[in-house]
Amino acid sequence: MPVLKTIRERFSKEKPLKGLRLSACLHVTTETASLVRTLKAGGADVVVCASNPLSTQDDVAASLVADDEVPVFSIKGEDNATYYNHILSALKHKPHLTMDDGADLVSALHFIALNKWDDLEASVSDWGRNLSEEERAELLSSVIGGTEETTTGVIRLRSMEKDGVLQFPIISVNDADTKHLFDNRYGTGQSTVDGIIRATNRLVAGSTFVVSGYGWCGRGVANRAKGHGANVVICEVDPLRALEAVMDGFQVMPIAQAAPLGDFFCTLTGDINVIRTEHFMAMKDGAIVSNSGHFDVELDLPGLFEVSVERRPIRDFVEEFTLKNNRKIYVLGEGRLINLAAAEGHPSSVMDMSFANQALSAEYMAKEHANMKKKVYPVPRDIDKEIARLKLKSMGIEIDTLTSEQEKYLSSWEMGT
């Protein structure tokens, strides 16, 4: 991760995050460890919790605790109660900066501070319920800002902003070109297909591979599946994205039409109940169903349970459901993001840019928070371009620069001759 290494070297000298407590809710992977070390080099007092119950690499979590003295609250395979208790443990740090992958940390912080406990899981810890109104307000007032990594999280945060409940500024790392064009498209694409293959050892070539959602993540999975020889079908609700999928050479149809055709299914929409009971019942015997969206709600698993007469694990991260019509459906990774449940997540070369955005956005927030409103901001364009420049440099690639004549021409309104 050469870009992050360059930033870490500068952070070690300048200490732009000195004196700031930072709580990060991220997938605890080797790449995340590199980010945490960069934040620590910048002077931040960091604690980490998991952003998904199945995404933790336990050896990495242990290493951060033992070697870097960073408190880590995450265990691969933790249940929901443990997951939310770990988030609350990270909030006990009373952070000045938050760093999120799905907005669970920021959401929990707002629920606690605004005393909206009914919106949290019923099984979570009682910590916070006994805080006084003054203590809850203090917990929120200490936060100067945060960053968000995912499409799902940004959707939640923009909804909070729209409803007037967001209490501090957030930088949407997900919207940076050096994030979504590479992390979402190439990282999610490769790691998702990798996770599906690792979990099942099934041949993708010659199969029908149904992708729900043609955002940057869906584009990536569709293209990687196509590269493996699959016949790819796209399901979309947005006419522009559906049209783009058609122009990219894919079949496009509603999920109801695709359900009887697919051998593999993967959802990447950020929405709820994308594949529902009627779709499961229409699938062919042996269909394999997975999700690579942030939350496990994209598959209607409660509905699947109701129409099943038997369920049993048959491999790691593979559960067989025998339906009432005697067909068998295979669900991967409990419906959680399969690229981290059964594989290792995105390759470090793309996470290098994503986490460079996280580090530099945290630095920007530390400097500029007093001038920012309680809203979701894009990553500053100069940061985006600097990360791209550093990435190209690390790859030994040079590009052209504008001449003074070209700069003058592009900034004028006169017609060319």
C-alpha cells in the first residue's frame, strides 16, 4: 500500500491528528491495520470495532492489540448482540472523529445521544441507558466530524441530513473517484467472485449469473463474472443504469424473470428484500444465492426460512435450504457480504487508495471542521487528485502536463480557429 505508506511517513513527522480520539468501525483486515497504523502515526488515539459480524480477520485484530496497543472490539462470527456491544465499546472512547463503513457507529452514537434506544437492537448492552441527559449531550458534542466509506452508509447519512438529525459534518469517502471507480468496481468485483468460488468451488463458466444492482459494485461483479465465462443478467430499478447495462452487452430483466434462469445470484443494491420468497420458490434446483451489499437484509432470509422444510450447513459459509417444492437453494455467508465472509475482501492495491482517502479526509476534518456545517461533504477534489497522482507514481507511470498555452486556452471563452 505505497500511497498509504507515503502518507504515514508524512503523518509521522507532522502529527496532524495529535490529541484526537478516533473511533473506527471498519472491516478488520490487514489493509485496515495499515490504515490504523497511519492514523496512529498521525497522533490519533484510535480504537477499532467491526463493521460486519463476519468480516473480521481474528489474527489481524490480535496483532493490532498486541503489537500496536490499539483496542479492537471484533470477533469473526460474533452474534448481533456482541456486534452492537462492540460498537458501544468503541463509543466509550468518546471520539472526536468517527470513521465508518456502513454508518452503524454514527447511527448508534445518535441513538444514544438523542435517547432513541428503541431504534437499537433490543439485545444490546445497557451502557448508555444510565447516562444522564448531560452525559449523552457531552458524548455527542465532543465529536467534530467523521468519514464514511460505503454507498450504504452515505445513503443513511444523507437521510439523516435531510431529516435534520445529523449532528456533525461527515466526509463521504465513498464518493471520491479514487474510491468508487477502483475499490467498488475492481475491488468488489474481484473479491465477490473470489468469495463465491472459494465458498462453493463451483465452475462459473457457462453458468447464468444474476446481478441485482448495476452501481459501481454491480458493474464490477458483472464484468468479473463475464470474464469467468458466465452469461450475466442484470436486474435494476434505475432506467439509466439499466440502459447502461444493456449498452455494456448484458441482458436486463426484472428479478421475477431472472429467478428461474440463474445458477448464481448476487445482490449489490443497498436496499431491503431484493430477492424475496416468490423469487426463491421460482429458482431452479441447486441455485446459489449470495449478497455483497453491506447489510444482510438484501436477501429475505426470514421469508426463505418460512418456505423451507429443512436447512443444514454443508460447507463453510454454505447453507442448504430444502424448499416446500423439494428444490434446494444454497445461501452463502449467512447472506452477509460474501467477499469478506468467505474471502479476504478487496486487494490491498485498491484499498490503498480508499484508505488514503480516509486518512487524508480525517486530516482535512481535523483542520476544517469549524468551518463545516452538519451535512455530508464530498472528498475535496485536490485530495482525490493527489491520491491518484501518488498511485501513478508508485506504479512508475508518468502523465502529461498542460502547457501554459493550453491552460490559458482552457480557461478562456474565445472560440478556436
